[in-house]
Amino acid sequence: MKSIVAILIFVLCSCGENIVVNMKINVGEKMGDFENISVQTISSNIEYIPLETNDSSLIGAMPNICVLNDAILVSSANQCLKLFDRLTGRFIRDIGHVGVDPEGYAKDSWGIVNYWVDYTYNLIYVLGWNNDLVIFDLLGNCKDRLQIYDDTRYNLSQSYLFIDSGRIWGHNKLYISNLCSSLFFVEQNTKSINDIIGLSILPLPMDEIQSISNLLGNYVSYGGNLTMASFTDDRKFYTSIDSPSLWKNGDKICLKQAFNDTIYTLCDDRIYPYLIFELGDWKWNYKDRLEVPGCERKISIDYVLENEKYIYFHFHTGLYLNNRQSYCGLYQKESNRVTLMRGDRIFDVINNQDIQLRTITSDGCFVALLQPNELCNELKDKYNCKEDDNPIIVILRK
């Protein structure tokens, strides 16, 4: 039987090689044909890792995690970064501290520390107070501080970063002026900054803004903290600055812009189409991204998690409405199969546990985080988890 997935081919020249874009994920035609996605659909090897709880390792509200090859890095409100062993969950050490001294890093108005990891070099980049990044190794040593002096054009607090082999890729999520760069990369060694061209972008009408607010800690629902802006004429704009809009697939850096159905690869100062979400009648055009009427019939893809076998994507309909609906989707690359599920809790059949995927490890395993009160009784007993213990990390091994 012929695959129901149409093949869309673009032949482009990038970095001296021909790239064929031949993946088209048909989401629109699957809307209404919902199925259940189980943990076992993705992996048969599930790890539950309780993070050690003691006076030094306590994790606060709104935890955000990054899973490296051998360690788990956790941030939370009004806490410094904490490092745990990936295999056992044992607490290892604090990484740096919040402060205004030369080795101190920033926290935002809600006590949250923003950070990124260079998986290749095992270096942690933490947002500082002055549009800079404080760099630590996994031993907690401060290695460097990288200052970006042009904070109008390259505003780090408005950007999601992806760092690989000393190169810092930046995607500005709050494009408020043509003076801003929507995409850029920084070479750490030379401190040179380069714009990346080709992404269609329109500045937000900041002279027409009426209010702005934040919904915090929604790493599953939106990929991160949600910034919500309202404009005149009943227009809105929602974005999560810390949702993973940049990631690495093989040796390529990928980009997914909100209200854009294309995933791109980045190569030096250009972008190239890689994958298309075919949304059909559910497509939300970028130029209409502020419009509220009709958004209940439009899809907004919140974020994408990708490894060599699967593309997991989280999305909403009715993003600007109180009764917005969340969904998740799974694209199996080998079979071209698309599965959509209403809601975002996938079920671990073996352990009788719901989980919500929220990130991906340095080696391509999907990850969830559970608070002790979210555990089923069997797992609470198995791991002797108490109500005020640290979270449990769930890794779906490949």
C-alpha cells in the first residue's frame, strides 16, 4: 500500500552539498482521527531516577532539567543550578551561584535561572545580569564570561539559545523592532556575531500593546514560561522564550519558528527547509498570528523533540482562548506514520504511570519529570518516595 504521506521535494544547495527535503508530516488530515500514544510505542526500556533529597540538594518550584551523558542538571525557583548523577540520581554539587560578583549569574523576577549546555564540551552557559553568559564546567569551575555588548540587536533574555562546540546559536522570540536580529550565531573564541538571513519576520506592534503577563513553569504545555501580550483591536501574541526552538539532529542545527509550518536547518548565515508540517485547513499563517477570531480551528505547534527515529511535537488549537486544547503527535521516520493524541499525557503500560515528555537528552532519549505526588502507588512504594522529596526523572532509552 502506498504511503498516505505525500512527498514534497526541495533540492537546495547548502554548504556545498545538495539537500533533499523529503519529509512532509500530514497533521491536518489526522485531526479528528486520534489514537493513544503509549510510552512503549517509543521505548521498551524506561528508567525512573529519583533525585537524591537532602538539605543541600533540595529543588524548588518550577524545575527545569537538562540531561547530559553522565549527569542531570536542574534549575528551580530561587535556587542555584544543581548537578546530579544520571545513573543513580545522587546529588553531586551546586554549579555556581546567583550574585553580582564576577562569577555570579542572574535570576529573573520569578527567581528562575536561565541556562544552556554545550553537550560537546560539557560546558554550562548561564545568563548573567548584563546580556552576558557565565560559563562553568561540570566541576563547578567558572571558566569564562562572554559579554554581548549590543543588547538591542542581540538580546539574550529574549532569545532561546543552542550551543554546540563553542558556537552559540540564538533565536529571538520577542521580535519587537527591525533593529533586532531574529537569528544569529556567536563564535565564542573570536567573539564575532553573525546574523542568519532568510527567516520571514514581522515586528510586534509594541506601540499598540495593552498588557503583558506571564504563565510560569509550563515546560510541558508550552515548552517553558509563557509570555502573553495583548494588543488593541483584540489581538494577542503568546510565546515561550525558553521553549526548544533550536536543536541538533545528527550534524545539523534545526529551527522551528512559531506560526511557521516549516522546520529549517541552519548553515552558517543561511536557513534551508528540512521538514514540513502539512496542516491543511488548520494552518495558522504567520501574518495572522495576532488574530484571535478563528483560532479554535488553527494549530499552533509549541515545540518539537527529535531523535534519529521519532519526531515528537506538542501543539494547541485555540491558543488564545480559555478553552484551548492541547495535543501531542508522534512521527515515526522509518514508516512515515503520524499518530495524534488529544492531551499530552502518555501512558507507561508496564509501570501504570502517566508521564509528560518535556525535553530530550544529549544522546537523543526522551525525558519526563514527575513530582512525588504524581507517582502511582506502585512506584511510590518501589522508590520509597515521600511527598516533599525531589522530583523523579524519567528517561525513555533508545
